[in-house]
Amino acid sequence: MTLAAWLLTPLVFVLITSGASLGFERLLRVRLPDAALVPFGYCVVVVVALFGFWAGLRGLAVTLVVAVLAVAGIASACSDLRGHAARCSGLLAFALAYGLYMLPVVATGHWTWTGYNFVNDTAVQMLLAGHLDDAALANPGFDPATSSTTSEVLRIYLETNYPVGSHAVLAVLDRLVPGGLAPLYQPNLALLGGTAAMALSGVLQRAGVRWHLAALGAAVAVGGNLTFQYALQGNMKELALLAALATAALLADALVTERELGLAVALGLAGATILAVYSAAGAPYLVLLAASVLLALLLRRVAWRWVLKAATVASAALVIAALPALLSLVTFGRVASGTFATPAALQNDLGHLLRPLKDAQVAGVWLTQDYRIAATGTNGALTDALSALVLAAAVIGALGAVRRRVVGPLLVAGPTLAALAILSPRVSPYANGKLLAIASVGVMLLAWFAIARAGRPHRPLAACAGALLCFGVAWSDALAYHGVKLAPTDRMASLRDVGERLEGRGLVLVNEPEEFAKVFATPAQVNASTESITPRQIVLRQPQVFSNRHFDLDLQALEYVEGFPWVVLRRSPEASRPPANFRQTYANEHYVVWKRMDAPTVLEHLPLEGRDGGVGRPSCQEVAALGRRAGAGGRLVASERTPPLVLDTASAAERSPGWGPHPYLPEMVVTATPGYARATVDVRRPGRYRGWVKGSFGRSIEVRVDGRRAGAAKGVDNLGQWHETGDVELGRGRHVLELRRAGGGLAPGDGYLGELGALLLTRVEDAGLRTVEPRDAKSLCGGSYDWIEAVRG
């Protein structure tokens, strides 16, 4: 599955896109620019696939149409395969960009994707692509009996005409490459980056840059730090827009210089792709690009009659090819205006950002792991110097392009920078970040053009500038690679396992802030209670903000929890057992499934939630009062739990100086350096204990007991969740517990600090439920429990 996703996907992608381009050339008897074979073919596949889904065809039928189109195109070129093979100089740029975007995943040795728990829009993109394959654009609608978080998210996004052009191609690839949609997601992002790079290399070659320098420059442009970081957080639509914009610029350059009407048709299809993948948000780029092309034609004193004819042909092709996108443009434009619009209140909308991004980040160099954080100290000074170098080179490149009458680099940079200048004062910081990421490619392309086309007297200086530019981008991207957040695919497999077992059994409460539950547990009718779009949002005993936060069952209203026939809990040392009328039916490596039974009836629930370990001790007054309320025929049921052995990192007296308090999670620390935390505990009940470490981190956290290794924890996790580290035998007496973080390595995500909480050791042979009569309620005094309930039946 992993190798198929990594190696077969790009091969299939190149074949279907090249075939589509060759078929177009044969049909209209036009020669596309050499580097446009794959990029323009991508535009054709987007248009054809989206038309198919819009017409109601499903994944298999649409894939067959695309495959037949590609095979026909390749067959039509069989007479001159050697000649067409010689047109693939842009494949070097494609391969460099694809390798860069895939590196953080390939270095893990298994399939995964980047940006987990950073933005998590990836979950929605996977859902939409899967829905296209299964049901085309059919809206699942709302049915109270079958509604789930999955169906509700799909309903809302389809009702608002969310652009799905890029999802259509992903759905086709899912049919052509075995292994499933999730393993394809990162290769799909890398393919979009490679497609943009291939088109940009063609632009540079047409501007007089040698093919190998053009390939390197194009890869550097799409590898600029802000663009690369947005790719690492899973922004598929923005990468698809970049690929379409770069392709349109390449075709427009050819149209301006060669003046073939067939290229106007191709340009119209590329413009349609911009709308298909970005809808109304892509319209400003499309209008500015069209204006730039018209200006270039007029400056070359092309006859008005021919310009009008070319504009008519391109517009007609665009309208026909973009018909599905145009019909949804108004609705999505209205929705997008709420996200990217101009009201003053939106100026404080940061989204996932920590601060408004700096304009200088458009230069593609930013020497921090997280682009949302300002570069300071030595790194800050180097960032400023390298950014100034890039921006100065870009200005020189723009002036040089005008002087040489070269339009390609200007057609890439002009519309994106103009859109940034026009829209930036009018949108939220969240939207402005996307504008900067898109414009960054044009800025870096102009800078590389200036370096690659420097005159003979300036070539030594240009070579130094080029080396510094490559160094700055490589260093920036290496820092991003070091801090990337990789998805825990083993836990996703556990979610899939649970979903398959609960398929068709009614509404399932997944009590974890896991946004991918709606993707991987979709065979079941999932209710993710803390998401903004879900059938039944969480009801808390004490109402508060709950979006994507974890709340133990004890913190939720009893009526809410009992309203679900099934409850899925994350394995955790502090997770409260569901009420007494639930019975455990299944457990896997990460999750436990509970089924609601007909008896007993829970009359009242007394939560005793503790901070770590979920243990509390009730007062005799509380227990006696609960017994009186149980009344005749009632009973008290107590969920017994032995207090765990605890190493609290936040309060540990023995802790490395580099392990400082977390800025907003008081029970956590930030492990800024290698180090340790240590505490001594007294074991009164010998036996087998299970280790748990709370937190989310990129580097392995080792657990030691009395100096001996007793397991380790590693991986990005949801807030408030735990990693199981294994079992250890403990005798009576004092034992030393220790958490240790070693030095760094070259693994992707190794530098992600995250947050580290407590180490707990819980008895494996822990007690279960204890039942007493109301008259014996005081026998529960002084015990340690998760909760006590009054029940009947």
C-alpha cells in the first residue's frame, strides 16, 4: 500500500495527464509548450472529472472516462513517441518538487500525512473526495434517524457549493491506485506541487533560462517556506490553484508569442480549472491574469481583431468548461465572503494563526519551525537579510523581464501580487496568509529569473545570490520538516476497526476531539460531540466553550450520555467508565466500545472526577444522601478505581531547566531541550502496573522505573489524551519514576515540542463495579472511586 501510494501514484498521474494533453493537441491541431504536457493535462482531467460528477456519474464511470481519454491521447501520439518523450524536460522540476513535498512522509518509512492536528481541513477534503467517488455531488440531506457527523459535514459543504475540482482528481486517483484514499493524500499534495513546478520551469525556459536551472528555480519557487508550510498543513485547494495559475501563465506566454487560437482554447480550460478548484476566491486571480494577457498583447501591438477573436475563443472555452463551477459561484462566493470578507470584526480573525503574518514572508525564507512564530535573534537577522536579498532580486527580475520583453514570469507574479495588494487590506489575517503563500511563488520566480539571466559581468554575484537563495529555502524547509506534525496512522486504523464493527447499529458517541473520526469511523453512524457541525453537540454539567476539547463523561450531563446506544472511549487511565447500564463489548489498541443495556436504570450520577487518574473520594455525607435518594428498591453502584502512581511533570521537584511550564496548559510542560523529570513513589499494592504518558510530542519520551527502561511514548495526539507505554511489575516499597527525552535526530517531526504531561502507572488488576444496598451506603465512605450512582432494576 505504501509503495503503491508513493511510486504508482505519480506514474499514473503523469500518464493520464500527458495522455489528456496529447489528445487535446491532436483534436485542435495545436502544439502546447513542452512543459505543459502534465500541467495542462491536469486541467483537462479536473474539467472532465468534475463534469462527470456534476452529471451524476460516480467514481468508476468517471475514472473510465478519464482513462479512455488518456489512452486515446497516448495512442494518437504513438507515431512520434520519441519526439514527445523529448518534451519532458520539465519532469526534473516535477520530480524535485514531488520529492520535497513527500520527504517528511517517506522518511517515516510508512504512509501518513502531514499537518495532523494543525488545521485538520484534511479530514474534510478526504470526506469530499470519498463522497464524490461514492455518490457524485448528491447531497445526503438531513434524516434524524441516520444523520451523523459525517453526513452533516457533507451536507453543509455541498449545500454551500464548496469547490471540489481538486477533489475530483483525487477521487479518480483513488480508483486507479490501490490502497485507499488516506495513503494517497500526501502524494496528491506532492503531485500538485510537482505540477506547478513543471509549469513554472516551462515559464523560465521560455524566458531564456537553461532547462536545468529552470527546473531548479521552479522547485525553489514552490519550495518557498510559506508555500511549503501551507502544503505541510494539507492545503489542497491552494496548491491546486497554484498549479492552475502556473499552467495558465505558461499557456498565456505561448499565446502572446505564438498567437495560435488553439492556445486560447487551452488558456480557457486552465481558467476554468482556477474556478473549479477555488470557486469565487479564484475569480480575482482569473480577472487579473486575463487583464495581464490583454495588456501583453496590446503592448506587442497585436491587431485588435485578432485580440478580440482570441479573447472570444478563450472566454467561450472557459464558460463551457467551467459550467459546473459557474453555477455554484454565487452561493460559494456568499459563503466565502463570510470567511474572507471585509468587516472590521474580521480583522481579528486569525483562524489557526498565532499572529498576522509578516509581509516579508512572501520572500519564502523564514527560519523558524513554525511560520506563525516570528524569527528572532540570529535566525531573525538572517531571515531579514535573506528576505531582503530575495525581494531585491525579484524587483531586478521584474525590471529585467520588462526590458527583455519577457512576459512569462510577469504573468505568474503580476496577478498574484496584484491580488495580494488589492485584497490584503480587506480580508482577515487568516485569509491574508493564503494570499501571501500564493504570491510567494511569483516573487521567488522573479528572483530566480534575475539570478539565472544575469549578464556576464554579474554572473559571479548572481551565483552567490542563487546559492544563498537555495540555502535560505533549504534551511527554512528543513526547520519545517523538523517540526512537522505527522498523523498517527495506527490509531486511524483502530478507528476504522471500531467503525466497521458498529456499522448499522445506531448513533455512536465518540468521546474524543478527533476530527478524523468522521473519516475513518464512517462505516458507523458517528457523532463527534465537540465538533461545530454534528447532529448532537455535547451537553455539559457546567456549560462552557467546548469546540474540539476533551471532556470526560463525568463532566457531561447524564441524560446526554445515556441518549446514545453506543459510546466509544479512548483508552486512558483517567477516562470515566460509562454509567452502570453500559457494558463493554469490544476493545482494540486505542479504543473501548460500550453498549447501553436495558437495565439498570440510573437515577442519579455522582461524579468524582480527579485531575490525573480520574479518582475521587466521596464524603460520608454525600454517600449517605445518595443512599437516601435511591429509596426502597434502589441500590448504590460504585465504579472502584485504585489511585495511580503519579509522576507529575508540571510540579516535579527534579526536572530539567529546559522543561518549562506550558503557556496555557497548567498541567503540562514544554520540553524545549533534552532532559528528564523524576519522582519517587511508594507502592503499597504490589503487582502489574500499566504505564501512561499524557501529551503530544514528536520525539520519543522514554519511561524508566528504578533506572530501567519500562517503555516509551511518541506521536502527535489530541489534547487531553494519553499514550500507553506497556506493563511493569512493581514490588512493595519505594520506586523511582522517570520520564526522559533524548537528543534530536533527522526524523521528520523530531523537533515538534508539543506538550508533555504526567506519567501514570495504574494497576492492571483494578477493581470494577461495587454494589451496596442504600442502608449500607456508609460502607463506601473513604474508598476511591470514579463515580457512584443510585440505580434501580
